[in-house]
Amino acid sequence: LPIALGRKNSFQKFYQAKNEDSGSSSLLQPRPSDIDFHDSKNVEVKKFSTLNLDTIDMAVIDTQGYEIEVIEGFEEKVLDFKFLIIEFANYEGYLNQPTYRELNKIMNKNNFYMVYQIKRINKIIPNSNGGSYGDALYINTKYLSFFKTLFFKVKFNLLNNFLYDSFIFIYKNFKKKIKLIALDKWMFAFIPIMLLEE
């Protein structure tokens, strides 16, 4: 269906990014950045609950900051899902973009808990130009025991905070520098051998 998903049936402005950045297109207004949002057009937005689709086990929601709007449009049908893979961020790349904490609160309210994530950290202190972002796998608590739900809740509260992001960011940058130093030493040792062979 050539439509967008949201929390209500309507027509909204869709901001289109150019060429290789087309994956950044969104229903949310973008903040100033290097990405060229060259055009916009009105698109039809519908609630998932009004589409009369058969039961679906899993959905992937990567809507550039519009994830909560999509989820709220599921209404009671969200409980039919077993798994949801959702993009998240801890900064506002778009105007009024919900952050990770807001998304996680909505998901827990709907009885979904994060059990796995792939996270990238490009800034320790988030601002409008960056922070941490990634994709999370949420599972309906119907398929988790009480103790597993509690375990994952505690685990990802610990893994998604300023202290943890700081540690990982510093550790990864330290590893990169060590690799570069090792590479430089290897090159300096290898080049004289090559010159002698010539």
C-alpha cells in the first residue's frame, strides 16, 4: 500500500532527502545538517489498526524518528505481534523526535521488552547533531517469563545510560589508536626490508 503509518488517519508533509541520503526521509521536520532535503510532498497516513490486515508476527519499524507515532497507530493490534525491531536514538535528529527513553517507556507500557540491541555511539553527550543510535529487538511479554522480563529490563537500563556510553566510546577509540600505532610500527619495520630487497 502506498501509504505511511501513524497514530491517526490524515495527510501529512513528507520530507524527502536526496539520492544516497534518501533513507533519512521522514514525516518529521529535519534539523539543519549536511543532508539535502530537496523536496517535500503530502502523503496519506493511516493507523495500522484500520488496515484490516491478517495477524503479523513481526514488524521492522525504521521511520526516522516517527516510531512512536507508528506504534500508537497499532492500537490494540500491537498485542498480536511477537517481535518488533525498532530504530532508536538518544538525541533529536529531527524536530520533536522522541528519544530512546520515551520509546522504551511506550514499549514497556504495551508489554514489550528489549532483549537485544545493536548500538552505535558517535558522541558521548548527545545533541542535535549526534549521540547514540541503533536498532532494538523487542519481544511481547507473552513469550517471556517473569524473571526473563525482569532480567532484560535491568540489563538494558544499565546498557543505555551516559556512563556505559562513555566507557564504550572511550574504549573503542583507545582500541583504534592502538591499532594505528601497531600499524605504523609494522609499516616502518616492513619498508626497510622492501628497500633492501630492491
